[in-house]
Amino acid sequence: MTALSFFVAGTDTEIGKTFVSCALLHGFARANLRAAAMKPIASGAAVRDGALHNEDADQLDAAANVALPPEIRTPFMMREPIAPHIAAAREGIALDIGRIVDAHRVASTRADIVVVEGVGGFRVPLDDAHDTADLAVALGLPVVLVVGVRLGCISHALLTVEAIASRGLRLAGWVANRVDPDMLYPDENIATLTKRIDAPLLGVIPHLAHRDAARAADHLDARLLLDTLHLKD
């Protein structure tokens, strides 16, 4: 049986894609599913115990209950914490989408569900001709959008939803992540997006003093996402 899988995109960088991905992984584990995670492209890595480590990838490993080999979980890892196409060019690395598709095929044989986290926003370049939207298309996965709830999030979210649709991809759901605890009228902003996004709101994660993905999972409806993923296009 082929694993369920989806691509986690964000309205921007640093809005909680990894945090939400980890929270969903905890939710899938609570549903007695074998859950694996991929971070196919990661920039910002350091050597530890003789191997390159990326913080986001390590967090995904900790939240998943199925461990993937590093070369499958993260086929491309660059050292500098900068835009991936710039980091890759500086290290002489070609970000080959086909290699990621092959890695995802392997991951899908080892778990019931595979969470694939993108890098940066939805249209971050990978090289002169491709971006992360092209990666999502090549993988052929429905998308879960993480919206960082802060000033400006409405336009960013709706533009990203349009970009997802323009690539022929299905938006399986979205998550409102309260990244700015001081934002005025966050509930009203979320309500506005709920009216305009034609996909289920999977949950609202409050701003947590400590980024505890297991606690964040309490605010997400992983079963709703599973039901959505089972729906036919």
C-alpha cells in the first residue's frame, strides 16, 4: 500500500513549517500511524559527531516515529543559512529534483504517511529554472499551508493559495500559527482567511512560550487532514 504524503509549504520563511510538521507527526503517531518526515533541501548545517546536521531536520527526526536514513530524509544539505539556490551554488551542488522524487519514493515504502517539508516560502528558487513549487509538482503531492499569523499575513496567505492552485496542486488544508503574540485582532484575521481559503482550517496554534510540538499537536486536527488526504481529486 502506498503511503499517504503531503507537502508542507509556508507563506514565508520562519513562520513555523518545521514546528507544524512536527506537531502533525505527533498527531499521526497518536493515530497509531507510522509517520516519517523529509526535509529534502536544508540550508544551514554544522558538523556534529562527524556528520552534517540541520536543526530543522533533527527536529523532524525527533518527532517522527519512523526514522529515515539521512540521505533519504535530506538529500541536499548546505552549510550556510541562506537561500538554498545561493547556498548550493556556493558549494557546487546541483539541487536535482529527480533525486528528491526518488528519495520520496523510498520513504513512501517505509511508513504509512510521509510529511515533506519545503524550504522557505512556496516560490523559493532552487536554480535558474526551478523553485520549490516545481518540487511540489514533481512530487505530485497535496499541500498543507502554514500561515504565520502576523501583520500582512492575509495577503501573503491568499497569494500563496493562488500560487498553489496555479500549479495544479490541491490545497489539503492550512494551519494558522500565532507567531506574533502582540498582533492586534488575530482572530479577525484568521476569520477573514477562513472565509477566503477553500480548504479546511486544520487548527490554530497559539503562541507558546516554549516551542513544544507535542503541545502544539493538541491544537491540530490530524484526523481531519487524514480524511482530506483520502479524498479523491
